[in-house]
Amino acid sequence: MENTAITKSQTTATAHESARTDSELHKVGAVITASFAAIIGAWSLICLFSALITDGGPLTLVKSMFSAITGI
């Protein structure tokens, strides 16, 4: 039987290690934000093209937009 001792060691994080963790969290946040921005941008383009197709073309769409704004 081998004689082993159980030792308790206290570990502390240095400022450098904590800065690495913070920068990784910032990277994850930036990727999530960019992903949502890309999804919203794609959705807006799909809506615009859908309106162009449904309304009959870009000139009709612009006329409809000004008609909605002015009420004429």
C-alpha cells in the first residue's frame, strides 16, 4: 500500500488570465451580434424583394410609398 497525503492547494487567477477570459467573452458576444445582424439584414432584403414583386416593380413601389406618406 502506498502512502499518499491529501494536500489542499489554493489557486488564484491572475489579472492576465482574467483578461483572456474577458476577451473571449467579447469575441463570443461580437459573433452573436453579427449573426443576428446578418439574419435581420437577410430578412429585410427578402421583404424588399417580396414587395417589389408583389407591387409590380420599383417605380410602382416608390409611388405607393409616397402615396402612403402623403395620403394622396
